[in-house]
Amino acid sequence: MTTPTWTILDLGLGNLHSVMRAVERVGARPVLVTGADEVATADRLLVPGQGGFAVGAATLAGGVGDALREYIAAGRPYFGICLGMQLLFETSEEAPGAAGLGVFGGAVRRLRGEGGRKVPHMGWNALESAHPLLPSGAWMYFVHSYHCVPTDDSLVAATVDYGEPVCAAIARGNCVATQFHPEKSQRRGEALLRRFLEEVR
């Protein structure tokens, strides 16, 4: 049986080692790419990232960003992690004036730290979800100071309680993205990646 490939877009932000190892553990071969042509020809695409919205937006300001928009608009399998989720939106309070991909309407806003919660939000939190890929009650690992606020509430696939409801994942067709890190979320995170690999075509 042929091992499926999973293309990982390197934005130059964050350590990709843990993402690549997680892809291998769920039965796929990670292929690291940086160019628009490689994005356009991917069978399935994973876009991780840690770091600033401004740098990520600048990285995607040219051909790679255009290729990503076309890829997602065509309904092909996309999985975004952390910054790979935030960059799908239009703007971010972290970087006023920097434009995201604008695949979805909405903004990325700073966590308010309601109820004395610390910002950044670091650690485990349980999902509240009705989406088939994202089991409600599953504990996932988060590291973030900003969260996505979609214009269309139906885009939200899972939330967590962090003193207020916080968008933990979005889903629209074959596009799924998470604020949490599946690659750092042990067996629950790996189960999510495996389901996406096997079920999203």
C-alpha cells in the first residue's frame, strides 16, 4: 500500500520538527515546501506556524498566498495550525495594517484574560464541539495570545472556555484549522490528524 504524502508549508515560523513527526506517526509522509507551485500541486496541505501575524502575512503577500487562496477555493484538503488558522482571516489586532489571506471574513483579536485568566493562554483545555472530526470533551494543548473571531458564526467548529468562549477550531468543507496544537496534544491530537488524513479527500 502506498504511503500518502502530506505537504507541509514552511512559513519560516516555528519548529516544524514536531509537526513532521506527528504526520509520520499517523501514517503519512511529510513533504516540506516553500513555493507556490508546490502548494498548487499538493494532494493535502498542512500549514502550521508560531510567531507574529505580521511576519506570516508578509510571507504570504505574494504568489504563495495566491496559491493558498486558490487551493482552498477549489475545496482541496487544508489543515491549519495556530498561525496557519489566524492567517486565513482578514486582519489581526497583533499587527494593525497587515492583511491576512481573507479566505474568511473576520479578525484575530487579543485574548481579554477574563476572570483573571493569564495571557498568553498556555496549557490544556477541553473542546466543546459538535463537529465529527473534533470530539467534544477532548483535551488539547494551546499556546496563544490571540484568537479568531469569524464574521460567520457557523464557521466555528469548536470552542473552549477561557473566561469567555474562545474559537478553538474552524471548519468549512475540506478546510479545517485549529488554534490548538494537535502535534503537541498527544493521542487526542494524533487521532484528529489521522481522521483528517483518512476522511477528508
